[in-house]
Amino acid sequence: MERNELYPIFLKVSQLQVLIVGGGNVGLEKLSFLLKSSPNAKVLMVAPEFLPATLELAQKHDVTITEAVYKKEFIEGKHMVIACTDKPEVNEEVYHDCRERSILVNVADNPPFCDFYMGGIVTKGNVKVAISTNGKSPTTAKRLRQFFEDVLPENIDDLVKNLNEYRKTLKGDFEEKVEALNEFTKGLVNRKE
């Protein structure tokens, strides 16, 4: 049976350097997705031309825009790269350049050329849920995102903040604190036994 073996992580992209290669509809989609989750992401976009909506969004979020064709030099100092041009040969060149330098890369709509996928994300204050379908079905991830947006209570952030304050008052070693928090929060999940 096939299984999703991706390792989920939450990156502080405001502390990383991100490159998006491509200025068309997919580039706009990737930039929008990134900035929706991380409005202070440090992003450079490179393409011969950009959609007006991309330029407008970039200006609102201090995204650097460079009108140029892709060259290997653009990936220098980058931590992650997203290639989304309408030219498969350019996207593959970006992929190989990144692999040579151990830079994480995502080539849009080309799972074999991806180190990571951009899944569905639900954010309510400090709570963030990421959804992955192992690159198989973005539509399913979208539907699950909509489901979790409806199911997670609006006040979940208040709960998280209150639990954080409670955690600060706990005494004892790590295991004792975990046990106290587990006991305190067990009512949050109603399991049928």
C-alpha cells in the first residue's frame, strides 16, 4: 500500500531567501499562496514579464521583482526556489541548478522535480494546519482545507493563548508538564472508545 512519506515542517520564510522563477498565472498563484501564509516572506521573483496583479501584490509585500530571463546566478544565496515558467526546459534547468547546490526546489505541476509541495493550509491565529495529498490531488487538499476552516472554532486562538499562559505556571520537569497539559486538554478531543 502506498503511503505519504513527506515530512511536514513549518518554515520561517521571513528569515529565508525565496526565489520564484516565472511571472505568469502560476507564479502569481505561488506568490499569493506563500504571502497568504507568510506575509513577511523574503521573495525575489524573476521573469521576462509579469502580470499586473503580480506586480501589485509584490509591491504590497516588499517582493523584489527582476525582469530578466532565468540565469543560474539568481539561485545564489537562496534557501528555496519555486520554478513555474511556461517553459519546461527552463523549469528543469532551475531544478538541476538547485540540486547541484542542495537548494530546496519545487517545479510546479512536476512532482518528480520537487523536494517539497505547497499543500493546503488553514490558519486561525496561532493555529495552522497543513494538508498534503503527497502531490496526488491538490483538489482534495483544497476540499480538506475548506472542511477544516469550517470545523476549527473561531476562538481556537484564545484557547492556545490561555494554554500557553497555563503552561508557564507549571512546575516540575518536562514529563510532569506534559502530563499536566495532557490531562488539562484531554476534553478537547472526544474519542469514541
